[in-house]
Amino acid sequence: MTESYTILNLPEEERPRERLLTYGADRLSNVELIAILLGSGTQKESALRLAEKILTKCQDMEALDSKAVSGLSRLSRISLKSLKEIKGVGDAKAASILAAMELAKRVSFSQEPMKYKLNSPLKVADFVLGQMSWASVEEFVLLCLNTKKELISVHRMTKGTINYTVVHPRDVFKHCLDCGAHSVILVHNHPSGDVTPSQEDIHLTQRLKQVGDLVGIPVVDHLIVGGKRYYSFLEEGKLVD
């Protein structure tokens, strides 16, 4: 008879779900939290062991990458394909992990915006790096500000390759007008980690700045983020007509 390895074999006080209910989520390890997301293990491995394998996979991804990123940070950008390469992780378990990672990103962006005064590139970088740095595809985000440079709206415009045909000035400034923005900061990420602007990035920034000046909603900066770094058009003196 095949022996089954499950969390139920553990004493009740050592089981992740029971520990969370007793002590709170903040007392659990990364492995225990992932095990709860998985829900169950396999016939031969517990959910805790599968969770360890997922974190090991993320650490292996880190070793293959030149950017210094923790294994846990890698989990926020792991793909369905990479998860399913782990024996014992199928569609359902992979979907639970990916859904949790996406919710974490959305929660970060949905915090009460009026608490954030984005009056410098560094403050903008602090706000967006955690949400956008490790995305596996390019995303373009608008940070709409009031007259005090306080954030009033965060709007994700696109997900995928960023270019002029996808990020159209009409759509950018329609949202700015709808939310009553006084000015706007543009942000997008480079999944490669290289934050050097491309010619397309430069042309798009110039075009959006020109349109913003015309409609009275100035583009005060454009940040490109990747890894733990950022590039600010304002800091680099590139936000010119």
C-alpha cells in the first residue's frame, strides 16, 4: 500500500492553516503561506513540500538572472508554465498562486491615493517599484495628480508591448479629464531590467507631453522601472519640448 504524505500527518498545532487561525498570518513562514494557497499536496508529498519546491524554483530563476532579486520577489512574476514544470503542481494549484500574486499587486495599487504626495521622482519610484518592477510583460500606468501633487487616481492602460498605437494620447488624456487630474506622471516597466529608454519611449513621451501642454494637463515625468532601478525623464533633463 502506498504511503500518503499530508499535512494531516502533522500535529494539529503545526499545521499551517491551524497556525494561521491561532496566531495570525504574519506569524507564518513563506512556505506555510504558499502551502495554504495550494490547499493540498500529492499522494507522495505534502503541500509544505510542494511549497518548498515552488520557492526553490524561484531561487533557481534568481540564479539565472543577472538582477539581484529575492526568490520571493520572483514568485510575483512566475509564469503558469514555470509553475507547472514543478511535479505535483497542476492547473488548479498554479491558478491559486497566480491569482494570489495578482491580487497582491492590485491591493498595492488600490491603497487610498490621497495619502501619497508624489512631488519627486524618488517618491514615485518608491510607490511603483514594488508593483511594477517584476512584471513579466510591459505595463503602462497613469498616476493622476491634483494641484498639490497628491495622487488621485491610478489607471492601468495597457499590458503587453508598449508603443504609440497602444498608448494613444486620446485615451491617456480622456482618463485624466474624467478624474479631474491637474497633471499626470507616466510609468511603464521594462521586464528585461534595463531601464534605458528606447527611441520609441522617447518619442511617445515627447508626444504625450505636447498633447498634455495643449489640453492643460502637463506630463510632469515619465518613469521607466525594472528590477530595483528606475529612469526618470525629469531627472535626466529629457522632459523637453
